Amino acid sequence: MRAVTYQPQIPVGRVTPGLREAALIEFIGSDPAHGQAIVQAMLEAGFVIREVAQPSGQADALILAHGLTGTTLDAHCGALEAISAQAKRFEERGGTLILLQDTGGRFQPTDHRAWRGGLTGLARTAAREFPKATVRAIDMDIADLGLQGATDRLVEELLSGGTAPCVGLSAQGRLVPADGLAALPGNRPGLIGSQDVILVTGGARGVTADCIIELARRTQARFALLGRSAITPWPDDLAPVTDEKALRGALAARAKAKGEKVSPAALNKEARALLSGAEIRSTLGAIEQAGGKALYVPTDVADPAALVDALSRIEAGLGPVTGLVHGAGVLADKLIREKTRDQVEKVFAPKISGLEAILALINPNQLKTIAFFSSVAARYGNAGQADYAMANEILNRMAHWLKAANPDAAITSLGWGPWDGGMVDESLKAKFAEMGVSLIPRMAGANLFADAVLAGDACPVELVIGSEIAHG
């Protein structure tokens, strides 16, 4: 396990590769003032650069400023779409890609700019998908340095920062992310107890459920679980089955015995709904057996109206929410050149839109603990997971904002590597084995989660678990 920190570093004194010799650099941004200032400063420094609305696909380098302004979705989709337009050039001939963002110049935002903080995850994924290219992400604090000051620091960094993949530029200096071995302190007695109500998204199934069951065992707290799946009742005339293939066979045999014709698609849907319902019931029972209390509310966490109703039910049934575990998430893996805005929105919906909806209804400063389920994809990139890396990197930045506002709370973002279970099916397990990547055992991961949450305010804000995936 490692903690992510941000360390001062002196520039190496070398220009970013590919920029000085570039026949053409294209700059794309959403704010005319930013574009004019940055392009002019780079022209004066001797770079050949022009501002464009879309990449031509022919430039030697791209500088993307989507992360300096704009909404969460527009900033991240705009940058991804621009890279996609240049993807063939990056794949075949390499080049240089610079992504700019303003999250305080230290990757530790203390305000709303945290919502724009996912572009470092995009940069790290682009570096994986375009190994011939030089890819850098630069966080510049325009609010503190001023536009001209930030622009001057940016040009200085491009002339002297070399290949550093992620750099923060603020009035406090130049910072780079670094990993260091972390040991969690002992559990803080009484931090969470039977009177507490922990809101859990995506926690009724999979590895998040394992974590919540262990936390229930240690605290006897009350848990309100939100998930999109309904609790489908198991048919009285069907023997209990846990294997999906076997269940499809049993359902097909039952339909045949009744003289019914059922399509394979319908069988798949019914089997998954039954197994999902059974797993949810199992989780609720395990929480109760561990000494906690559990309430499951079928809810799309990204739907604000549905969330209002869910929170009303939770408060009536369990009491006011005092903690949050945000574990919801989906995958839609595609390479950057194949990504669409719809796919990004699908991945952002549970993690980012869901978190926005929750924070609009619950004052985070009243919560004792907040734990995000992030991913090593955000910290190191992963080919095919640009949107997933961005969404999880936003969670990492949000953890810093929330911690700054509530320093006495236990707030952490856990960057999980692959678990032995959950989204990792047998084919993925075999792939990881070929790569030499160890999977996180389910009980070990659950214990580590509970250790992190119960360490209280001493827990690092960013943790990376299973970071060997970055070097596999």
C-alpha cells in the first residue's frame, strides 16, 4: 500500500521533448483570454504555435487547455475528443501532448476546481496508448498566480521541465506526485459506532459489499445501501444456484417443461436479475449477522429526484446519514480513438454525477467519514480506460477538497488495483496472471478498507493499493 504525496522538485533544465523542434504546435482551449495569453507567450519564446478549434491531425504537438475552465463533462470530453482526433498521428509518429488544468497548482484543490481534476488520469492513459508520444499534464494555479503569472510559469516549465509526466505550478513552487510506502495507524476507538448511518453506493454486491460487511463487524453501524438493481425474488420452484451458466440451463429446462419459448437474451437477463437479487439478500444478511443493520434502497444515484426519495426513506428507517462510502462504478472500455461522449457519460454517471447529486443533498462537513473507491487506473493510466481513469482521478481531487473543508474527518480515496472478484472475471484473471499482476484477496482488501476508514483523520487522503499493476 502506498500514499500519494506531492513533493517539491527542481526543473531538470531541458525543454519538453518535441516542442522546440515542432514545425507546428496546435493550442485548443475554451477561454479566449487564456488562449490569447498562452499562445502569445509561446510565440515570444520561439515556439511555432497557433490556436485552433479542432486538431488538424497534422500538428507535431497539441496543447489542450480544456481543464482551465468549463463544466466537468465538457472539460473532460473536450480534451478526450481532441486527443482522439490526433490519435492516428500519435500512434504512428508520436509527438507531444500537453494537458493543462487549474486545480490549484498542487493537485490538492480546496474548492470547486476539483471537479476539473480528472485530466491527469487522461494524460496517464494517453501515455499508455501512445508510447511513441511525450505526454504531460500541468496543473497551474491561475487564481493565485494570475493569468500572466501562470502563463510565464507554464512557458518556463515547457522550456525546463523535461519529460515530467505531471507537474503542479503554484505560488508555493513546483510539485510532482510521488508514491511512498504507507502504514495505517491503529483504529480510532469510537469513531464509528452503532448510532452511525453510513450511506453506501454500489455496496450491495461485489467487493464493496465485502468491505461493508467487515466494517459492520467492527462497528455494528447502520448501513444504507444504494444500487440500481431490484431485489428479484427467487422462484419457489427453482433450486438455489450460484453459477450463471447453470442457472440459465435450469431456467431453460423449466421453460421447456412449461411449453414456453424463451430467447437466449431473455434467459440471460432473468438469470442475472435472479443472481443479483440473491447476492443483495446475502449481503444484507451478512451485515446483520456481523452485528450491523442494513437497508437496501433500489436507486440510480445519478438521478437527483430518486436520490431525494431514497434519503427520505433512509432517514426514516435508520436516521441521519453520518458517513459516505462511494463505491458505485461501471466500465465501458475502448481506446481513446474509439471513445464517444456517450461512453464517457455512462462511466461518469455513477461516480461523478452520483457524487454531485449526493453532495447537493448532504452537507459533507457533517460527515464523520468519506471513503471513495478509486482505481490505480487514475494514478498510472490503463489502456482502454481513459474515462474510468478520469472519473477516478476526479474522486482523488475531490477527496482533497473535502479534507481541506473538514480536516478532522476520516476522508480518503482508495486507488484499488484488481481484486480477486468483482469486475475481474476469469478471463481478466488469466490476463493479469500473464502480466504477473497479483490480485487483491477479498478478505485482505476488506480488512485494509476497514483499517483505512477507522484510522480516522490520520488516514492519508490518497492511497494506492495493488500498485504493482503500474509496473506489470
